Amino acid sequence: MRKQEMKSSSNKGRSSRKIAYYAGPGLAIGTAVGMIFGLMLFENLAWGPAIGAGVGLVIGAAIDAQGNHEADSDE
């Protein structure tokens, strides 16, 4: 009984919407895609993931910022 009370009281202040963060997946996908393009374009495995991780992180952060902007304008 006590655990149910703790769970219900911890969710009272939070909104019911689920928030998705895209910076992490953007980083992971960018690294993987960068590895492929690094081998094809640069013929060097080290440059591709570094560039891909940077691009993926920037794109993921931009998607996060756009989603936060749209969520703020809805309220």
C-alpha cells in the first residue's frame, strides 16, 4: 500500500506527456553512418565516426529544440 502511495504522489507534479530526446540517438546513428561514409570517402575509419557523431549530435539537438519550441507554443 505504501509503494502505491509513493508512486501516485511522485507523478502529481509532472505532465502526462512523454518527452523524447533525440540528441543521444542522433549521436549513435551519426557515428554509425559516419563510419560507413568515412570508409567510403576518406578511406580512414577514424575521421568518419568523428564527423558523423558531430553532425548527428547537432541534428539531434536541433530536433529537440524544434520539439520544445512547438510544445511551448501549444500551451
